Amino acid sequence: MASSTPLSAARILVVDDEPDLRTLYELTLLREGYRVEAAESVAQALQHLSECQFDVVITDMRLPDGLGMELIRQIKAQQRRERCVVITAYGSAENAVESLKAGAFDYLTKPVDLKQFRAVIASAVQDPAPLAAKASRAASLQSGSGDAALQRLVGDSTCMRLVKERIVKVARSMAPVLVTGESGTGKELVANAIHASSHRAGSALVAVNCSAIPESLLEAEFFGAKKGSYTGSTQDREGFFQAAGGGTLFLDEIGDLPLAMQSKLLRAIQERRIRPIGSPQEEPVDVRIISATHKDLAAEVQAGRFRQDLYYRLNVIEIVIPPLRERREDLPALCEALLHRIARESGIPVPALSSAVLEQLARDPLLGNVRELENLLHRAVALSDEDDLQLEPSARQALMEESAPVIETEPAPLDDDQITIPSDLQSHLDSQEREILIQALHETGFNRTAAAARLGLSLRQMRYRIARLNIETPPSSDASDDPL
């Protein structure tokens, strides 16, 4: 029986002004063995909170005397232990994002699916570590899967300590996380650490490289497919969302996802429901989304290559991984950890790294970050005949030749009469861009599709630039555009 489980002692406050919904939530929770109190307004909820401690607060977003957001902010400001679950109206993605940023643990969308409701509340209740233990955990790494995953993020520089502290903080909520950083900085390690440090560590972490899946297979890979939905489909096929049920879905290189799939992913994230190919109905899913990219997604949005609404939905919490050149003090520890792993995999003693080699590495740009450092050490171990590790001259020379233009080459000075420096660079560039666009439109008879193709742009990008630069076009030009 549910009442015999350790969760049965959990105390839950339900805040909703609709009596029927409030009763439905209460009965559902009572059947699970929870102790439940109810309130129909912000004032009543605050009165309950002043009288006792709860484990979870479930609140509707809109209440007669205010917003459920007020309860979240009060609980966070007072550093109370309650986890907040917000119930938002259908399609109110902005409210859901705002509540997660304010500190909510999770959200549900009306009409609430009771199976999903029970799963979210169970996740919110499962938080066995007391506050003091959590503070100690953030300060010093101990045993356990979360600590082991954090230890794989080698380095004790200030920026890396901040990254680890942020991982521990964000691991406790369901808020989507966007991990950004250059290639080779360890974004997947960060995703693993968030998952391992969360209450979902006992469930699967499904990692997906969005750039490696053919566009024609994306929908089936993400959402699954029913038997007979396409030629050769002899049984139901599970997608990434189903495989990650109860756990975490890590979307690597999210910036490479095609626009058509971005729209479908947005709906799945917002509504927590997916429709497998060939299925007549949607089904609820319970996953936490972590995404990663080396691209500047804000710039991709401006260029029309990434949906703005999806960007804001994924970027509720951002973790920026610093490049290796900004944390060179971590090089000794990184080299030691990498050499131990290389030696273990190769079945050889751990080679020693001389101070001279460390100094060489410290002067190197290491544009490929930790991945490039690992490749250099792999090559050095494979080619070294001595106990003391030495980087091969050929490898060093190739690296320096590749890096030299970035570090040593300076642009030749321009004569004064070669170019006039504008007082407002952006206005100058906008003016030039406007002239080019107008010329291309004139030469194509104001066919924006043809003009866009001539300039290497998409029609969406062309329309965006026409609007931004206030270029007037004949009303008939819309009819000459090809459909999107």
C-alpha cells in the first residue's frame, strides 16, 4: 500500500481556487498516502506556511488574490525547504519558464494528467538529504554517483569551482539546463554530473547527438513509432523520450537540429506529451531536458536558424563551460588525470610529465581545449620511449603552425585614405546591408525568394532583414514569394 512507503509521511499543501480541481488533487494525493492541506488563495496558503512546514507546495498560477509565483518567491526568500510545483494553463509556456527561473521544482500543464501528477509529486518528495548535508556536499566532494561525476570535472580554478557549485544547485530542480562552451570543454561531463547529482540518478540518462541523426529519422528517433507505421516496422519502437522516462534526456549539439524538428521538440517539452508515429493519441512523458551547444544560439535565433521560443524554453538555466585557456592553472591536475586514464587503458605505468613539458603546454593556445590536450598526451604516450614523457617535435611544430596566425600575426596597418572609420559602425553596416538588399530585390523583380537565394539567405532571414531595415516592397511581392 502507498501509505506504508517512506513517502507516506510527506506533508503537501494544495493551493487552487477551483473546488473541483482542489478536491481531485487532494483525493489523488491522499490515495498515495500523503498528508494534505488545502488553500484557495495566496493569503490562505501563506497562513498555512506560517503555521507548519510542508514537503511540497502545489499551486495554481492564477489565484483570486495574486499569483502562485508569490508563494515561490516567499519560500525562496525565507530559505524554506518546500519544493514548489506550479500548475499552469494550457499553452502558458512563459509562465512555466518564469516559475522555474523563480525557483519552482517543476510544473504541470492543465488539463493535468494524473499519472504524470503522481510522478512529479513523488519526485518532489524524494529529497532525503537534509539542508546541512546539502551544504556540506556542495563544499566538499564525497562518495556517491553525483560526487564521482563531479570529480570527473577536473580542476580547482575559480571558474571550475563556480561551474561545480552551479551543477549542485540546478541538479535539484526540473528546470531545463543549457550547457554552452567551445568544442572539447566537457559539456557532456557536465550533463552527466547534473543527472548523477539529481533525484533522477537512479533512472536513465539518454544522450543524443542531434547533428548525427538524418533529418528523415528524427521524429521516429525522438518520439518512437507504432508497429506498421512505416514499411518494415514489425513492432513498436521506443524513442529517446520513452527511453529516458523518469530520467534525463541530454540533447547534444542542439543548435544543429532542423527547424521543422525544433517545432515538434518545443511542443513535447512544453506539454510533456509526445505522439509516436502511427499513434492516434499523445502520451505523457516524464523527462528532464539538458541541452548543449558550441554555437551562439542567440545569434542563431537572430539569423533565423533557431526558434526563439525554443531557445527561451531550453535556456531556463545556463551553465557556461570556460575554455582551457582561461583556466591554465588546472593544467597539472588535468594532465595527471588524463595520463592515469591513458595508462590504465594501455596497461602501462603512469608516465611522468616534466615541468618543462608543462611549461610548453601552458604557453600553448590549446584551441581544442581538453579534447586536444588529451589527444596530445595520447600521441606522446604512444611515441615516447623514455620514462619521462616528451611531446614529439613534429606534433609541437604542427600545433604551433596552426596556432601562429591566431597569436602572432597582426593585421597590416591601413593607410589613412584606404577607409573612413564611421562614427556609428552599426548604422554604417545597416546602411550598406540595406543597399545590397534593395539592389537584389530590384534585380529579381521583388521576388524575395529569388533575392534570398541570390544572397545565400533563407526566405525567413530575408523577411526578417526587410522588416528590420524598413525596406518598402510592392504589395504584389508577397504573391511572388514561394511558400515556406
